[in-house]
Amino acid sequence: MTCNERGPVDGVAKPFNHVGRLLLAPRNAELCPDRDRLVSILSESGFIADRIPDRECAYLVGSEFSTLLAFVGCAVAIASEPRTGSPFCHVVVPPVSAYPRWCHGRNTRAPRCPVCRARLNDWPTRVEQFEQSTRTPGSDRQDSAVVCPMCGESRPIRSWDWKHQGGFARLLIQVEEIFPGEAVPTEGFLDLLERESGCAWRYFYVQD
């Protein structure tokens, strides 16, 4: 697989004892800025450095990585250099997908209706139906919608409020080996992504 081919959401083999990943994605899951341009932005801003030879679409963290992310807590220390058999913090920009892909993990919880805030308790079934529709020839993903059982609002499953615990995207920036809530993108970083890509971004966390 090359970086221009479609692959799994992680884009690289999962490291041992994976603690989690921080994901950044366009707020509108249907939008897909140019991937090569995005990689250039991340490189020019110092968020990423050199490619990691033995990992697909993966990069070492750059000189400005710790200024574009805000780490929570005192004296946070992360391993950013590859070590045999040990997890280390790095950035992955996976191949673009034709449709928004479902990014979730053991920390994912039921989403809330954007209107009345009711929880969607049968969300695993809804997501499965959504993914099946994308594999059906001729299906139109835009028309796939879920009706809120409380207020009757009809929205695509990708538009429900997943908070910071999951979501959908065609293009992702993955920061590997970040525990949920351990680091958040700064306003300056989010502003940079929005300015250069032409769309607003969000972030969330996934644990395998």
C-alpha cells in the first residue's frame, strides 16, 4: 500500500500497548481538503518532521509539535523517538477515503442529538447500517439519516454529536500514543488548519 491508496483508518500497524490517538478532522465529515497540501502545511508549520521509513504515511514529530498541541498536566513527557518494541509518539496522515469512515474505539459512547441532546442508544446498529449503505452500489450516503427517538429530528449519523469520543472523516491527522485528554490542539493550530484548508476542524480521541 502507498500513501495514495485507500487503507485502514490507522494507516500503520498498531504499536504494542497502544494508549490512544488524537484525531483531527474536518468538522464536516464529507469535506476532504487536498492531502498532499495538508502534509506540506504540517511540515512547514513544524508539526511533523521526517517520514518514518518502516511505517506507512507516518512522520516523526516536528520542532513545533509541543507548541501546536497543549499538553494537560505537569511535566508531561512523551517518547517521540522510535525504539524497538516500544510505543512512541508520531503523526500519521492516512490515505483519503472515498466516503467518511467510522473512527471509534473502546472509549466511544452513544452520540447525542444535536437538537434535544437525547442519546442514541442503538448507535452500533445505526453505524453498521450506515457502513453497509456505502458498500451498496448506487447508494447515496447523503440520504442516509437517523431520526431522533425523542424530538424527531432527522440527521445523518455522522452529524450526531459524538463529543470527543469518535466520529467520521475522509481525511485525518492522527497523533499516535496520546491518551484521551492528554493533549489538545491549540486555537492557533486549529486556526492554521482552517485558514490553509478552507474548512473548520474538530478533534477527538480513540483507544483501540
